[in-house]
Amino acid sequence: MADAVGELIACHECDRLHWQAALPPGGRADCNNCGALLYRDIPDSLNRALALYLTALLLFIIANSFPFLALEFGGRVESNLLISGGWALYEMGMGELGLLVFLTSIVFPLLTMLGMLYLLIPLRFGERPPAMGLVWRLVNGLLPWSLLGVFLLGTLVAVIKLQDLANVIPGVALFAFAASMFAYAAARANFDPRKLWVGSPIRQLTADAARAGAPLHTCHGCGLLRPLSDGLHHCPRCGSRLHYRKTDSVNRTWALLIAAALLFIPANVFPIMEVIQFGQGEPDTIISGVIKLIGAGFWGLGLLVFFVSIVVPVAKLVSLAWLLKTVQKRSSWRPRDRTRLYRVTEVVGSWSMVDVFLVGLLTGLVSLDVLATVRPGIGATFFASVVILTMFAAMSFDSRLIWDTCDEDGETDEHVQGSSEVPA
Ligand SMILES: [Zn+2]
Ligand SMILES: [Zn+2]
């Protein structure tokens, strides 16, 4: 990665400036201020990422074309496609939930893979694709909402939950889906985003300009640094909107958190689904579903669902509220740990979608008329809203605010990364 060595970058979590250094093969550079990953050396990144994204796409097409799961019940076999869950929710009059399942488990992952291939194939042959910035922004925007892993976990929960009701037969598509998820995760891990901008005519600001100590804009899309005094509204390299700190971050995050906290009440009061067997059944809330799972002997599964559906959303609400409070009080208490807490909050949030996927999958799978049916409940919609709002809340929080007050103690000097030399 010779091109970027010696260039200045800002840590995206604390805004500390670093000079990029050459790394040993497979090495990584972490921010010495907050501990965030800055960049990694990935040998042969373009080839690896391209091969893995192609593999993920092919497997994903297979996963969408063949039976996903089949249910054998009283001599009848009903097989389902991946899309069945979302469709069944729509047919049961819960179109908004069906759309959410459809988008996060099929459309967004597919668009992410296609977008990455659109970027990687020309780059592999030394060409720069048209509208590169636009496609990269689209991919970046969809990444947090492409929930292949979460959907797979939801599927596993559904399969185990159904075992006492019927015989579940996994289809070809389920295996293809799981393999696609692993290839997709590996593709993401093997892609070095710095490769995108190697041939870009727009360069970083010079060392002299950085030394002048003027405030800088960091582009969230591509990491480009420009002096604030340029007066630019959009990144000249990728087209992302530029702002010194996320716009109105504290107020927006508060608003989203309060809305999520309010919706968490109906999400737990109203049933999320109803399993009807031989014309009988009773509605289940999140908690009663967990209790039933534990009662049926599925301890691990019950605790897992409890963790992702109750512990994670509550912990997320509390920790984001606390982070906002400390920022508002301009606290300088352990900024590194607070940044770490924020990092965890951002990562774990989407796993709460397991319960929403579970409702979708069970609704799609179990539609055996009089024998057994699963009906979604309005609680699932409230719960999905909580998950989405807390995810938006985490995205709208600007972790650099944690450091803004700490930096006032005279720690704004540039730090040298690794063994690199500060260019003269
Ligand atoms: Zn940092
Ligand atoms: Zn940019």
C-alpha cells in the first residue's frame, strides 16, 4: 500500500491524526489514543475480496432459488423459499414487517454484493468505474442493514423451536445461505477500503497544511482530510456530505433513544406471535416466548433469545443515554472506555433482529391450515421499530464528542503511528 504511506489520516472514532506507516504483511494499525482500528495490511486484498464477493453472490443466488426449509407434519410436507417469511407476513396483513425482513435478509445483502463487485471488477483491471463515489456510499449505507448472520441465527432458533411441533428438513438453500454468509463476512474482512482511492486524482492535504494546525474535515465515506477553511459541503473524492461533527448529534440521538424507549413498552406488552395448533393456541409476548422455550428444556436457546431481545436493547438504551449525559456534562472521565462502550453498542444492536426474523420464518413455515399456524402479532412491529430506532440512534451519535472535551487539556498534538517517520 505504498501510495498511502506517509499520508495523514484522522481516527474516525476520536479524530486523532496519524501518519500512515508501512505495515508488515497482515499487520494492523490501531489508534494509540482510543484503540480503534485505523487500517490493516491485507496482502492481495483486491483479488481476495473479488473472489469472495463473487462466491458469496453465486451462493446467495442458489439460496434464493431452491427450497430453504421444509416442514413435515402429519404426513404433509410443506417446503418454503427464503422469501417465504417476508411474503407470509405481508399476506397476514403485516406488510411493514414483511418488507423489513425482505429488505434486510435479501435486498440489502444482494445490493451490497453487487455494488462491491461493480467497484472491484474494474479496479482489479486497473480501471476506475463510473460513479464510484456514489456506489461506495450506497454500499456503506447498506452494510449495517445487511443482516445475513442475524437471519441465519433466527433460522437456527426457528428450526429448534419447531422440533416439538413438526419434523424440519433443511433445504439446499439453507446450506447455500450459510455458506454465502461466511463468504460475505470473509469478503468484508479481506477488503482494504484504502485501495479504492489509490488512483484518485484528489490527494490528501499536505503535511504543511496539517502542521498549520487548522481544523480539519474528515470525510465519513472515504476518510479524505480537508481543511475546514476550504468551505466544501461535499467530499471532492466520494461525494459524501462533509461535516465537522455529525449534525446535531446529541439532540438527534436523544430523540431517537426516547422514541425507542417508549416503543419498548408496547413491544413487550403486546404479543409478537401466536402459535395455533389444532385450533388452539395462545398469544406469546417476548418474555412468555422465552419462558416457554426454557420450560420446554431449551435453556441455551431461551437465554439467547432473552439476551438479544431484552438485554441488548435495554443495555443499548442505557449506555447510549449515559454516553450522551457524559458528553453533555463535558466529562473527561475515561474517554477510551467510553469509546469502547460505544463501539460495542454499535456492533451488537442489529442482533436483536433475531426475534423479528424468527416471527417471519415461523409465519412463513407454519401454515398448515387447521393442523398448525403461526400468526404474527403487533408486538413484533413495535419491537422491530425499537431495534431500528436504536440502530439509528447509535449511528447518529458522534464518538468524537467524547474526545472533544478531553482534547481541551492540551492533547491535540499529532501522534506518530507505529515506527513511521514524520515527513519533513
Ligand atoms: Zn482514535
Ligand atoms: Zn469522501
